[in-house]
Amino acid sequence: MPTAIEEQIITLQQWMSPSFPIGAFAYSHGLEWAIETGRIKNSDDLFNWMSDILVFGSGRNDAILVALAHSTSNAHELNHVALSLCPSRERREETQLQGTAFCAVLRDVWCHELHDVVLPVAIGQAGRLCGFDVSLCVSSYLHAFCSNLISVAVRLVPLGQTAGQKVLLALAPLISDQTETVLTSTKDDLSSQTFFSDVASMRHETMHTRIFKT
């Protein structure tokens, strides 16, 4: 029989899987524009872009939101805070639509009464309802976040599959560090200094030809 922690890991792997029906593969978080305009041309560029997002930008904020949502039974106010942090229409739609889809699956499959909220808040709430360890929820979310964006670069730069895996491996220490950091964070720690990533999400809205929704 699997242990309690093994059951948590197995379920979180299911939630964060590319096959989980929230449509994560359709979103690039502005990365498509950055690649199209030559800002990201190789694996080093991708690593630098991703590490900044994890430490200073939306990846860090999302991790804080997962942790905060895990500690409260009332996600309504936190959801409004999360939406106010979105710098563009597309970034707002990205987190709302994925969150709504995630909550629908949790209601239908796990029978949890989750109100539709943005994705990181939804994952934190689901983790709390299932009694999952908060650090596992945060690290699993960040790993899936990075994996999805790396898959965008693998297809568009293009990078080889092996190069993409090397970038993900190189980001692992940052994922671990950020997980530990955000566990003691509060709403006052929410901020973003990755202005170019935010601009990328705005510029993506005006691209004439694009593959991804954001």
C-alpha cells in the first residue's frame, strides 16, 4: 500500500500532468512574443528568462498564492488580489480559464466544492481540502509551470528535447529555493520586477500570427 506522502505525490502528478484537462499547452505566458522577436534564441536565454520569472516575477507570485490559498478556507479575497496582479488581459485570461477548468475537474472527479478561482489559488485550495503538504503543492506547481513554458520554447525556438530537459534540471534548485521562501511569505510580499515579461504578455495580444492564446 502506498504511504500518505506517496498518495499525495501521485495525485499532484496527476493534477500537474500535461494531460490534465485545463488546456495549459495552449498558453505561452508571453513567451511566444519573446521568441518571435528574438529575445530568446537558445537555452541560455530561456534559462535566464525563466529564472527571472521564478525569482522576481509571476512564478514567484503564483507560488505565494498557492501557499496562501492553502492556509485559508476563504479564497474570495485572495482571488481578487491575484487578478489585480495580472499586467495584461491575456495574463488574466490565462490564469482564470485554467483555474476554472481545474476547479471543474476537481468537482467532477474528486467531488470537492471549489468555487471558480485563478489557477494558483485553486491548486492551493485543492491541496488544503485534500490535506496535502503545502511545500509539495508549491513545488509541484512551479515545476509544472516551468515545464509548460519550456515545452513552448522547445517547439518555437526551436530547442531540442534534450536542451529543454537541461534547462528544467538547471531550474530545479531555484524551484526548491522559491518553495522554501514562499512558505513564510504574506500578501505584502506579492510584487513583480520582471517588466519585460509583463510587456511580452501585452505585446502578444497584438501579434498578427500566433500559435498560443497568450
